[in-house]
Amino acid sequence: MFKHTLACAVIVALSGCSEPTNTVTQEEVKAPMKQVNAVIYPETKKGDVVDTYFEEAVSDPYRWLEDDMSRETADWVKTQNNLTFSYLEQIPYRDKLKQRLEKLMNYEKIGAPFTEGDYTYFYKNDGLQNQYVLYRSKDGGDVEVFLDPNKFSEDGTTSMSGLSFSKDGSLLAYQISEGGSDWRKIIVIDAHTKEQVEEALVDVKFSGIEWLGNEGFYYSSYEKPKGSELSAKTDQHKAYYHKLGTAQSADSVVFGETDEQKHRYVGADVTHDGRYLLISASTSTSGNKLFIKDLTKENSEFVTVVGNTDSDTSVIDNEGSKLFLVTNLNAPNKKVVTVDASNPSPENWVDLIPETKNVLNLTKGGDTFFANYMVDAISQVKQYNKKGKLIREITLPGVGTARGFGGKKDQTTLYYSFTNYKTPGTTYTFDVATGESGVYRKSAIDFNSDDYTSEQVFYTSKDGTKIPMVITYKTGIKLDGSNPTILYGYGGFNISLTPSFSPVNAVWLEQGGVYAVANIRGGGEYGKDWHNAGTKLQKQNVFDDFIAAAEYLKDKKYTSKKRLALRGGSNGGLLVGAVMTQRPDLFQVALPAVGVLDMLRYHTFTAGAGWAYDYGTSEQSKEMFEYIKGYSPLHNVKAGVEYPATMITTGDHDDRVVPSHSFKFAAELQAKQTGNNPTLIRIETNAGHGAGTPTSKTIEQYADIFGFTLYNMGVESL
């Protein structure tokens, strides 16, 4: 099955340096302090850096916090964490929340099985293990541990972040991430003996692993940046071929070496028959070029399938020279087309599964296609044959999100999962021929879904647009405005928020909390047009949609200003930051996580320039600069304003949205906050953007987030 390497890389591209020496004690960091009512903040030094944009001078007094390699920044991190954790320690039910999180998350979690070579593999977590373990069995025999990432590091912060078996299953290449970094290593082992077969490949970033027979594989990376690998700009992505048994230095560049081939994201795929090499190349997180190369012909050239980045197109399958493509070219909600590889340009495409009014996500398994449509962010799945004929609509267990149905061509049984905000994920079997589903494994979590209600509502945004929102709560709550409520959103990068169960959010629901998720513009819930309506000079739509969601929850008496928190991460951190600076009166608690908060400089760090499709940049025009500056959270904090109680969260090793975004925003808020609400930053050490976070750290983090939220809503006990 093609893995759509680039698409995955692009999604993660939003969402490793010399580690600061965090060995100083609080006593050693004698920062001057200023008191704002009950909380005493360290006074963050101000510099005199000024940038000029289109003749407008913009000061950046906390620029020095961008230097993630300096002792001064490390001292600041230490001091801020000391303040934050001393505040959190006074919350009387923090430990109680932690204990409940531990208890609720302590259940066996097992993934769907998959077959590679002679073995059947599956992932399992016994309960509170930091990382999932990969097990296997042969011919229904004894189950053995195959790979245990918990043994990669003592504290569980080294995770496995993707693996790929050779076609015959005899070799495995897997990636590891250390401290949550996007920089990876690739380790190759003999699947039979589990022995490593060569030196690890290093400095790999935003990459898949695509085997060509058993001889070698394709992967992608950037040149190692000079200076900080945490924050330095990475701009030219290249696809390499690695031949097993040779040094990494001998790896050949297959795409991305020349100026003509320069792109920010490059991914390589190989068709299941090994005939074609596919290259997807993009300059931003939306839109890609697509090239194909016939590997059966010596010295063959790349043939252009799509020569611009105005659409998203990928190859899902092939039968000989017949290619099956998924595209949104002239089809904002996506469709499936076929074309011959000898002449693959768009004018030769033939529709196989036409575009509908609902957004299409496609998987393949058992030599059939599964069209998973989003209908108001809810799954509807249809099975098609290779001729585009509808076989059946699949009856799902309920209203929610179905994922899976992927598998090899000869598989007769596939697997899928079903979940929603109140229903833990259940894994089902699916018979390709009959369409029958059966329960494979139910979740063992100690949570009774029947006690909760999850409803979808539609509310009206500022410009009249109807926005869906799913609200989940304990059945029977009174709509009297007293319920602690978290409103969650994202609103960017064509990413859709579909209903999904989370054990940590279950703890919030158990405490009588309401959890609301708004499907605002900028996401992909209604296709490319919905995404575009929340980008560049229309980005304010996203914030207006989120504000309107908060107003709806208050108007309908789910909650009130004093009992409302806004939460979002990454681009969602920008969302929370923008809304709290535009409407500080709207809600009580702000929880921006790993947020993009300095909109004037985001594109100067790591792969940040790739986000320009969504945001535009401060350098491209006076109009765009003024628009971005108008909502950039860092540049809209005003003195004399009472902002909501705020806990910013980030990781000191986040090399996707660099932590200086959060550092500078925290310093600005602390300097200007008025009133009694605390303004804190919680900086996870040896942690990145979120992927691969150990279970232990997740439990601690959410105990702190929920504790901080309830405490600042005036909740005295649980």
C-alpha cells in the first residue's frame, strides 16, 4: 500500500539542538521579580531589537529568547518552570486528577494485526507503558516481543516513529525520534533474527521509508543546518536512495539536488510491483507536483504527472501501466481518476469515482477501494471495485469516525476502528467479499459511554456561515451556565477534527466537564473551499468562527464566561492566542499549546516557510504584513488589559513550532497582564511537538492542565 509519504510529511510539517543545560537551581537564577497580585513573575530582560517592515518599525524586545543554545535562555526556562510548578502544587486536587488519569489509562490497548512475511504483528500497550510494544507470532504459535521502544531510553522519551518492512517481510527499517525531535534515525534489522544489519542512518527529517526489493530503500531529508538544529531554517528537501550495506555518505540523491528540483517537502513512493518510483514535491503544506519514473527501464527520466502545486494529487494504486490517482484538481472535495503512465498529464485523466458534495478520503484493501466520506465531519464509507462500480455502502456501528479498511491486495479480511467523543475505539473485522463486520476487540477502558451524551449542533458565525460543533457531556447536566467547559479548535492546514475518544478527555467529562469541538473554517471538513476560507487574508474567519462557538455555548447555558476555557495546539495555539488577545472578556482560561504565536517571524524557523499557503508572510506585501500583524498574538498583547488565566505549554525540543514562540508570548503577557489571573508557561523538558510523548508525561501534563483550568474557574474541590 502506498504510504503517501509527502502527504504525511506535509501534515506533520506543521505540527534537535544542543540541549540547554538545565542544571541551574532556582537560587542561582537571581532574576528580578515584579508582583502582579498573587503571582510574582520573573522580570524578563528586554533587548532593543527593531525590525522594519514596509517602513514600519516593529520592536522585538524578547528576541534573545530565540537562542535555544544559550545559557541565558536555559536559565529563563528553569525560572519559569519553577514558578509554574510552585503554582500548580497549590491546587488541592491536582494529585487526585493525576491518580484518576493513571487509573483510567491503565488498560490493555491492542492494535489491529497485520501480516509481513511469515509473521503476524500487532502493537500492544499493557496499560501505562510509555510506548507501545510491537509483538508477533508465526502460524498462530507463541507470541513474542519483536520491538520494545520502552527500552530505547530510560525515561521513555525515545520513540519509534514509523516503520517499513521489505515486501517479503525479511527486513525492517524503522525510525526513532529522540526527545520528540523531528530529526530521526533509521535503523535496519533482520526481521528473523532481530539483529541490526548496518549502521543507523542519521539526520533524517519528514521522511517515509520505501523499499525497492530487498536491496535498499528511498528516504527524505535536509542538509543538516548550521547552528541550532532545533530552530535553524530547513529549506531544500531531497529524496535519497540508500543501498543496504553501503555508507550513508554514498547515498544518491534521486530528486531535489538541482535548483529546478528545489522544494521544501519531497517524498518518494514505490508502486507495490516495484515498477514505478513516484516523487511528490511541494513548497508548502498545501499542493504538490507529482513525477513518475519507470524503474524497469535503465536511465529513464522523470515524467511529469502534475507540474504545479495548485492541487493535491497522489497515486493510490496501479495495474501495470494503469495508474489510480486521488486528486482535488478541479474537484475541491477530491475524486479518483485513472490514467496511463506513459502519458499521465491531467488532460488524459478519466474519472473513476467522481467528486461528490462530501470530502473523500480513500484507502485500498483486498483489491478494492474504500471511499470514506465526511458528512458534516461524520464518517460514511462506501466500497468500490477497481472499475469504479459501487459494491456497497458499509453500515457503521453508529455516528462517529471510522478509520482503516487498508490492507494488501490478496487480503480477504480487513480491519477498521470506530469511535466518537464518548465511545472508546472498537476494532472490527470486515469481510471484503460479503461486507460483513464483526467485533475484533473492544476497548477495556473503565468508562461507561451510556452515561454521556454527544450531540452535533450548528451555529452561525459572524458572516452568516453555518459551523458544526460536537458537544459532549454527562447525561442530565443542567444547562444553567455553571458547567466547566473546554472549547477545542484547530482551524487550519486542511486538517479535519472528526469525533474520536480520548481517555484524558474522559477524565474531564467524569468531573462534570463539557467538551466542545468546533469544526471551524481553515480545516478540511468541507473540502478545499472550506480550507481556503480560513487562509491568508481570510484568516480572521477562523477566529470569528471560534468566538461564535464560545458565544453559542454561553447563550445556550452550557457554560458561562467564568466557566469557559479555550484550548488548541500548534495552529490551534495560534487560534487561542489570537482569540484571547481579540476577546479577553470572552472566557476565563486560555490553554495555547505549542502555538504559532509570532506571526511576523514564524517563516524564519525550521520548515516554517512551508506554512505560507495558510498564513502568507510578513515579507510578501505591505497588505499581508499589516493583516498578519493585526492578529499576531505576540504583537497584540496590550498593557492594562485583564487577560484570561493562561497556561502556555510547549516542549524545549520542539523543532516544528519552535518554543521561542511560546517563550516570547509568555514574557509579553507577564509584562502586561492586569488583574488577578495567572499567566504561566509550562515547558516540558526533553520533549518536542507532541509525537511520541511518553504516557507518564501525558498524565502529568493533563493533570496540570485540568487542575489549572478548574482552579481558575473557582472549583474548590472535586
